[in-house]
Amino acid sequence: MKLRLLLVVFAVLSCARAHSSYRPRDPELQREPLYFYPAHGGQKPRAGVFFLGNDLGFWGPHQKLAQRLAEDGYAVVGFDIKAFLERYPDSAQLRDSILVHDVPLLMKRSLHELGADSRPVVLAGHSFGADLALWTEANARLPGVVGILALGPTKRDHPTVTIRDEKLQVSAGHVGQPDLQLTADSQTWLRFLRKEANLVWALLRRKIRIHGSPKLLLAFGRCFPS
């Protein structure tokens, strides 16, 4: 089965500094601008979420979303990508190299800290972080990643998701002719992926808008664990 999905997710986030009380056991991770949110109650995570902040840092609204996901059973690592990249010279070539080589290793190590390295992974980002999440997945082909959550990406080119042989691939921009085009409210989209939102209700309320067959959207939803 092959499915191309054009995906846009919108969110409105305000700005306030975020804090996390979890202190990683790995001393290398303690030196990184990371925030850890273990799955609630010490349970086995439903999935791991690696969440890139925006060009202002990893802020209070990012923290609230991370805490909400942790309460729902996801292991979340927040990443202050702004603070991380400020360590290096302002070079697009160097930044691209870091995103391809260093960030995937950091993601794997930090999710291992929360016991989620063997679970399905969602790469998330807001604004500038959403752009970097999409670019990184498109160029680094991160192992274990089952989806991208792009909250308010700044780029006009939206991602194209291709599903083939039960594998998911995300490409930057428009690739080919999509079988399904989707625009979704971010909270409704997360509830749909968690099997908590009724698709018919979301379509009627225009919380999710599609051009294509709803059966393809249901097939896409089955790529995410319940």
C-alpha cells in the first residue's frame, strides 16, 4: 500500500520559560539543553516524543504540552534547539551536518534515558523547531520514527508523508501528487492519533479538513499505536 499525505497542523503557543524537575542519570545529557517528562506513573511508554522548541527556546506552552503527553502515557524529551545551535558558528552547512549526525544520536540517547528507545518515536517541533524536525527526518531518515508533529511551521512548503509497505517517510515540500490533503487543529489531531476523537465529528466540526478519501486518513491513523 502506498499513500501520500500532505499534512499541515496549526497551533497557537504563548511564551514563558519552561522547567522540568527530572534530572537525567546520564551525565552527558545533563550538559545538554534537554527537558525530560517520563510517562505518568512509571508505566511503559506508549511511544517516545522528541520535541524541538522554537527560535525563542523551549517555553512554558511547550512544557504544558509535554506534561499533557506524559500524563497520557508518552515519554517526552523537550529540546531547546536554539540554545543547542548557539554553541556553533552561524553556518548553514555546519547546522545541516549537526542536524543529520548529532541530533539523531542525542535523540536516541535521551529517549533511552526514559526507557522509550525501543518504542515508536514521534519527532515534534513548534515553528522553527517544526521546520528543523521536518528537515531532519527528510534528510537523516531517523530509525524508529513513525510520524512528525509539526506545530505552526514557518515554511510555506508543507511536508509530504509517504506510506509504503507499512513504513512511513516524510519529505520536505510537495512530492508527487498527494492521495490525501489534510489541515487539522493540533489538539484534535493528537486526540485522533490517540483514538480519542471521532473522525466524523471532527470533519463535521471542521477541526479536520481533508481533500481525498476518509479511508486513507483512517489508514494513516493505524500507523500510530493506541
